[in-house]
Amino acid sequence: MRPTTWVQIGLGLALALVAAGFAALTPELSETQPPAPHRVLLGMLVITGYIAISAWLLKRSKPRMAPSGSSPERLVCYASQTGAAEAIARQSAAALDCACVSLEAVTAAQLRHASTALFIVSTTGDGDAPDPARGFVTGLLSETLALHGLRSGVLALGDRRYDRYCAFGHIVDRWLAAQDARALHAPIEMDNGDPAALAAWRATLQRLGADAQAVQTDHGTTWRIESVIPLNPDSPGNLACLVRLRPEGELPNWAAGDLVDLRPCNGRTIIDAWMAQAGIVANEQDTPAWRQRLADRRLEPLAALRQPLTPAAAATRLEPLPWRSYSIASMPSDGAIELVVRQMFDPDGALGPGSAWLTRDARPGDKTQLRLRNNPGFHLPETNQPLLLIGNGTGIAGLRALLKARIERGQHRNWLVYGERSPTADRWFGAELDAWKAAGYLRRLDLCFSRGGEPSGYVQDQLEQAADDVRRWIDDGACIMVCGSQAGMSQGVHAALTRILGEGQLNAVTEEHRYRRDVY
């Protein structure tokens, strides 16, 4: 109903109340006595009601103003799996002085009202939308909104190592084009905080009149490697190590489920071999400078090297090594950040730069750049509800931190389902898990191994064997948290949960934020 209609109805009601008030206060014509006390009270109540209604009508008739310091005509939307997209979105919204909203909460009305809408969206898994954006995918993304005149821009975050790099960002961009939105630019693809992509995004913000200098990725702080401990030296799979790091300054705070981005380095033997291949001959005094300058550079072949070439000039011509993300396996109370890192090989058989540095080349005391990353989508629930933890491989890192936090809170209704390869060589943190179970911190512990052992198989198989118990835990309000590999484990677990709970209940659990994943 229009505001003018409300005003008309309200005024009529108010006049009726005033008339009733005077009638209550005025004695009948034949009477000479003053009004009875109950008439006075009734009249006062009626007049008070009139004043209240008038104030309400006045407030209702005034146009609603946007909150101070924000622009209702601009909107920044984000879809974030691990917090990176959300961080850039909030910085961008602050620079534009406008609202910032998660994609799961954005409405058609907001988009129709906006003159400009910017989207910062991540891609997870095999080109999928982040878990919190599933409501948008099943809702607005399937609708026709006719957003004529809307200016839009998309910053797509992803990982180039995956086939469908930044796929969800492109899906959002195509949807906007189908709604007749006018793109400010082609989708900007960003991998691991790529400086060129960030500069392009800043340029968009500047064209919109924003001071974009505050929109930046964290350059990290210096940390020292304290120890590197092999976890599975006799495993049929790749070597995995527990890496412990301490900052040069004060230990920062973080929450269970958070991540770190780490800048890997080249070992001395790698740098020396590259220098020899490039024909760089350094004397004993210059060699440390070369190693320092090339430590975090991608050592690709340099064509047409000009001699003499200084370490600084070579470092300038080489791109920095990309950041690598890892789940944190420890809590601040442990006094250090601990990571579980498995050796990963490139198609040519070479170790990837992150795992080569952390499992083979790094020595205690070596320095590296590290930045903490808030991962709100994988934080623990606030309440003391049951927790079903599911994972495999290096996913034990994130699950271990979650368990440590639950134990610190005194929350014992925890069930861990974890899988690896060999029951003899891959029982990572076995003594710790057994101790937690014996102390009652783990109500249930199911370990499964794909290569022998009892039980054998994968975590999704273990879940199906315990289907009745899974349903009971979910009915009791349990939160499901999955950490580990996207291909195979995460997909298999999702399929198993769909069969156990049914698609409808699993969707409901997801919408209640009781199904949280950190997969890679």
C-alpha cells in the first residue's frame, strides 16, 4: 500500500479517536456534574493514542534516507570460500563508500536499485561456486531481472592449476550480460593476489571516483622455520612433513580453520644450478647476494642475458614465486604455526616450488614470508553442537586445529572420519588422536586406509557404513566440516551425504551453515 494511502487511513482514525476523547471528557447535555473519573481516564488514553499515531504517521511519511556514509546506488557483492574475495570486497566497498553484501544475501531489489554493482567472486572445486553462494546459484542466477542501465564489473579469483580457472566468475559475468547490464570491463582474473590483476581492479575503482590505494593484498611478515618433521617416511605415497614456523616478532592470533599464504623460496642448489645454466659466474663474495635476490623468484630461462648482470637486475626481470595456501594445523596456544605439507610434483616430474622448499630444501632458521588469512567459512560453530569432521591426507591439518579448539572450549561431542593410504606408514598424529579418544575428547574415531588395513576403503565408504549414526548426529544438530582433496574425497563425501540424508535435508543443512568445507 502506498504511503499516501496509509496517511489517509491514519488521519481518519486519528480524527475518530479525538472525537471519542472529547466525548469521553464532555458530560451529557442534561448533566450538570463534571465527568466521571473513568471518563477522564478514558479520554486521556484516547488523546495519548492520538499523539502516538500522529508521531508514527509523521515518521512513516518521511522519505527513508540511506545510512550516513554509504551510497545506495553502488553495491559490492562477494562470494568467498576461504575469505580472500571477501577481504578484497570489503576494501573495495570502503573505497567506494557503499554497501558490501554476500552473494547469498543479495536481492533482486538491491540490484535493480543500484546504478553500479561490482562482483568479487571465487571459484572452488571443478569450476563451482563457493558454498555460501549456492542460494544465489539456485535462486537469482536462474531468474531474469532485466537490469537495464546497471554498470557491472567482475573480479574473478581462482587458481591457474585447475582446469576451470575462474569459471564461476565468468558464469556471473555472462548472467549479468544476459540481464542487459553494461560491463565496465571484461572479467579480471586473479590468481594468488596477482599484482597485475589487482592493479586492473584498482583502475576500475578509480574510474568510479574511488581512492583505491587501500585496496591491496597483504605482503606478509617474516617467519623462521623452526623444524621440518617427516610424518610418513615409509609411505607408498608422497612424503608429507609437519612444518613448524615462528614469527620474528610477536605471535599473532588466529582461529581454528584459518589459512596461511606462504611465499616459497628456492634452495641453494636450485639457485646455483640456474646460475650455471644462465652462464652467471659469481665470485665468493657475490654469491650470497645472488642467493638472496633469487630466493623468491621464479627461475625461468632468461633469453639474451646482458653482461654484466647484477643480482638486483636479475631479480627485477624474474617474476616472484606464487604464494601457496595451507591449512593451519595448530592453535596460538601451541606457540607456533604448524603446517602439514605433502610433496607435489609438476607434470614434468619436478617438485612444486612450495613443497620442494618446505619438505626438502628448507633448514631450521631459514626465513620466508607468510601472511595469515581469515577463513570464516570454515570456523567452528559458536554453540556446543556435535561436530562431524571428515577428511583425508593433508586435510588432517585443518581438522586437527578444529579439534584442538573444541578441546580448549571443553566441547567433547566430536567424531572424526579420516582416511589415508597405509595403516602402518600413514597413521598421522596417531598417538595424539588415540590420547584424545581415551580422554573422551573424541566420542568416535574412524580411520580408514585405501591400501590395506581394517577397515579398508575411503572416508565416503566409512560414512555409508555408519549411515544410521550420521543421520542421528545430524538430527541432533551436528555440523559437518570437510577438509582435504576436492577431487575424489570431497566429491565422494558429498555424494555419500546426499545418499544418506537426501538432497533436501543436505541442502537444508547447507543453508543453515552446518555443512562447511575447506577443500583444494
